[in-house]
Amino acid sequence: MMKKVLLNLSALLLLISFSALDLSAQIRTPASSPSSELKQTVGLTDVTIAYSRPSVKGRAIFAEDGLVPFGKPWRLGANAATKFSFSEDVMIVGSKLKAGDYAVLATPGANEWKFMFYPYESGNWGSYLEKEPAATVSVKPTPWDHNVETMTFHIGNIKPASADITFLWEETAVTLQLEVNTDEQVMSSIEGVMNGPSQNDYYAAASYYHDAGKDLNQALKWIEMATAGDSPRFWQVRRKALILADMGKKAEAIEAAKVSMKLAEEAGNEDYIRMNKKSIEEWTAKK
């Protein structure tokens, strides 16, 4: 009897161990359409294309009755809507697109392809079909001289202000001309550097020196440059008052605090009004 109980207990433990193994085990298999991400900087603009890559596998792809039939919107890949991202404003085949992420759908045709760019919300490509695209462009497909088994994107012919985004699959190539605002970006950078530090730069440097207990004379020079002109900000003048107070220049600190308080009143900022009032009272008592 005892032997039978032990045998049953062993069988039960073995069954439990196999059940646990079955629950924890996971079998990984290759994706039939693996995901891919293409990154390329064109001029000063970062371009990213995230998509899934189906393969031909002996099928007819682009045709009236193909896997991707002519005249019907397509997610431009497998699994989910293909995603284009631009770090700066761009032009695609002459149409403007703001910097950001876009879900891109395409309608293939024997003589013309349409590409629709939608502000990206999700990978659910069907959700875009009833929406208005940010841009729609049309381009002519061209025959490719050999069969491309796995769908791919390529960014080539890269110049300082342009590049070609080419879609390749089966024996079809479709190229989107990309233009970027490199000259505008470079000129803006040159002007910014050549004009020297901005008021915000001077304010940041003065604030750091003040907070870190460094040279207050230098901090005062910088904050005076930050608050020079006809439109100083109340928080910048407040910093000037604090620096002057820590330098022992209480009378000048009080005058700066009064200016900061007036600017804060005009801006409707109660916090800075209250802080300046309190500082003026404290510094007046210590004069």
C-alpha cells in the first residue's frame, strides 16, 4: 500500500514539474516580416524610417490581383503603418511637412503611386483611412533591374540640402525626393554664434556663479548685461537684486527689487511680487 502511495506521489510531482515547465517555456521563432529602422542625417536633419519588411516568397506583389493590388491604400510594409520621422521641417516631392512623426500609407498603381502622410498616432494603419493627410504626393514607379526579395527603403544621392528616399520591392522602385532647410539652419546658427551670447545666456551664467558662490563681481557684470535694454524680465532683475544684496550693496539691491516687483505686477506674477516685498523689508531693516 505504502509503495503504491509513493508511486502515485512521484507521478503527481512529475506531472507538476512538467506543467510548470510548460507554463514558463517560450518558443521563439523568426518573424516572417522582421521590423527594421533606417536612420540617416541629411544636411542637419535626422530622418528615420521604421517599418516591417515582408518578402516576395514567390508571390505576385504589385498587380491588379496581386498581394498588394493596384488602386487600394496599403500600409507600405507589413504588420503596422510605416513611420517616417523628421527632426526639422522638410519638403517631400515639393510638399511641406513639419518636423515630427508621420504614418505613411501608399496607393500603388501601374503608372503612378500616391503616398499619404498622416500625423502619427499609432501603428493601426486602418485608423488613418478616414482622416485627412498632412500631405499627399504622387510619383511614377520605375522598373528595377533585378528582383528585390525583401522590401526595403534606401536613402541615397545625399547632398547638403537633399536626398532620395527609395522604396524597393519585387521589381519595382519608387523614389521620393526629400529637401531640407540646411542653408536656413546653418545661417541661423552662424548668426547666433557671431552675435555673441544672448540675454538668457548671460542670465544663466550669472545665476550659476551666484548659486555656486563664485565670483560675484563677474556674476554682477553678466546679470547687468542680461537686464540691459528696454525689456528686462522680472526674474532676471530679481536675480540682480539678490546678487547685489549678497555683495553688501543693500541700497542698490532694494532699487533692483523695486524694479523687479513692478515688472512682476505688470506680468501678474504674485510669487515674485511677494518675494520682492519681503526682500525689500529685510534689506531696509539691515541698512
